[in-house]
Amino acid sequence: MTSAALSPSKSTIEWCAKLIAHPSVSMTPNMALIDEVKAFLEELGYETLVVRDESNTKANLYASIGPAVDGGVILSGHSDVVPTEGQNWASDPYTVDIRDDKLYGRGSCDMKGFLACLLAKAHAFKNADLRVPIHLAFTYDEEVGCLGVPSLVEAINNLPNKPAMCIVGEPTEMKVITQHKGKYSARAHFTGRSGHSSLPGEGVNAVEFASEFVVFLRKLGRKCRDHGPHDNDFVPNHTTFHTGVIKGGTQLNIIPQNCFVDFEFRNLPNDDRDALKAQIFDYLDTTLIPEMRETYDDVGVEIEVISDMPGLATGDDEEVTKLVMALTGANTTGKVSFGTEAGVFSALGDIPTVVCGPGNIEQAHKPDEFIEMDQLGRCELFLDKLIGVLAK
Ligand SMILES: [Zn+2]
């Protein structure tokens, strides 16, 4: 499928520059970016919906054009980027720089390049005589656990018209990705009771109970590895468990009162997430916490969910899969190991979703992040073809 390199339009490059100039790092405000995009789209006649977070400093934007009917396509991307601290960049990360047919800047690949293509095509979407609507979605805080998109999908669920499908433009080099793993991550806070270390029986050792929990998670991971389910299209080919941080105790001669454990599992999309979570909670509720409470009942474990991202498993026979394959000329679909918002659209919104966007995930999150100009050109071509299919 290799052919002559394509060039993006001037408008796409301009939008890359505008979007990248907003340092919309996850967890920081993205309103300036959202306001700019909203004003531009409203001017063109798009219907917009803004779904704000509680702090009123971040928002998702949903902008629709075309007839107000069921069906149509959501084209979605996140507006946040990862930080640049500690990274050595050859050029200013928030100023677009084009060198050797590559467009550099934080978010160029992940995923403001895709958003720029959408905005460059906003006139064309509007001017097409669409049979069904096109919805543009701009979300926040994807990079820190898909925190923004659930409220957007909920809002979409409450709209009178239901979109037929969604394409999330994460960098896949315009390949059609129909499956990715899910992820659940949380912090388990262990509260014990302190005392002198010479009398361990008088206290409740939070570090020791937390350690038992870590070992339990490790056993769950081993069980998944050895007994499956397995899917050899994923590396590793099973659901995984992992503990990343454990912190507790103050000094050796004190029974530690507090300890926390940051853990996650990444499940195959067809593995039962609820059952995996239930195993963890059952263990805490029926084994560990009762043991901690043998003497005192003001001790225990609290789970603070960090992120809860469903996996993606869209069938090859879904309309969205067939459409995106036809538009890209792909004859296969793929699976990736990174999570995206596609799982949320699919699971929470019941909207069949695939991932397909410009750029290579290899370049994401790194210093000197870039997107090849050819990839932007290909994405524009894809959007032009999409218009052709959705127009009367
Ligand atoms: Zn991304």
C-alpha cells in the first residue's frame, strides 16, 4: 500500500500550530483550547455541547454538523498531552517546527495532529450534503486514565440522537485497530494501629497486611498467565497484574500504622473485568480485613480507584470496522497493547468503535515528538473519503 508521500493542507499545519501552542498537559486546564475550537466551530454552524469537570477548568467538547438524526460518525481525540519536564527537546515543544517532512511539537503525534486534520476539514464537513451527522469530540485527561471521556459519553447517551459509530484517531499509522486491553488501577490504603515493635501483637501492622495483598495480586497474575484466557495477538498473551508503588511505615521500632499500594491489572478485552475486580474485593472483604480486625475495628483497607478503562473488542463484522477498512484500503484489522478512549465509547456508550489515526505511537510521549507530514496527508485523504460516504 506504499505510495507517493502525501502533503497535508496549509490549514492542517496551521491548526497543528494553534493546538500545540496550548500547553494542555493532563490535569491542567484545557479551557483555552476548548474555547478556541468551540468558537471556530460555532461560527461555522456546528451545534456544540460542552461537558465540564467539577473544577470548571477542563471540559470535553462535542460539536455536530449535518442533519439532527440518528446515525453518523463520532470522530474523537483527546486534547491533553503528556508533560515535557525532564525531556531534552531540540526545539520548543509548544512551537511547531517542521524539519525533514516531520512536524515536531508536544502532542503532534498524540494526538493534536489528528485534531488538526478534523478542524482543517470542518468547512468540508459543513459544506457536504450529509445524510447523517458528523460529530467531533475533544476530550480531556485521557493520558491520566481516560478521566474526561466518561462524562462526555454519558452526555451523548442523553442526547435525542444516537451516533452509529465512533473512530478514535490515536496514532495507528491509519491502520484499523479493533481490540486493545483494558486497565484497572487503584491505590489500596491500609490503615493499621501503631505501637512499639517489641509488642507486634498489640498493634496492626499495615505494611505486613499490604504485603500479603501484593502477594495475592502476584498470585492472580500467575493464575492468568498459566490458566488464561490467552490471546496470542497480545504481548503478553494474558491479563497481567502489577504492583508499582508500596509505601508505609516510619521507622523500624514502630508498628506501621499506614501503608498504601498502587496496583493495576490490564485485562484481555474478552476477559471478565468484573470477575477480576470481584476476586480482589472478595479477598479483602472476606480474608484480609477480617484478619486485620481481629482486635480493633478502626483498621482496614480503602480502595481509591485511579482509572477504570474498559478494553476494546469490536467485531470485524461491525459496520464501523468495514467502513474504516474500506476507507483506508486495509484488508486486516489489528490489536494493540495500549489503552484508548475507544473502550469507553464502546462499553459505556454502546457505540461500536475502532481506533484509526495518523502517526506512530513510537513517537508519542517522547522528547522531539513528531508526526510525519505524509501521515497528516493520509488522514486528510481518509476524511475526504469519509465525507464521500456520508454525503447524499
Ligand atoms: Zn493519545
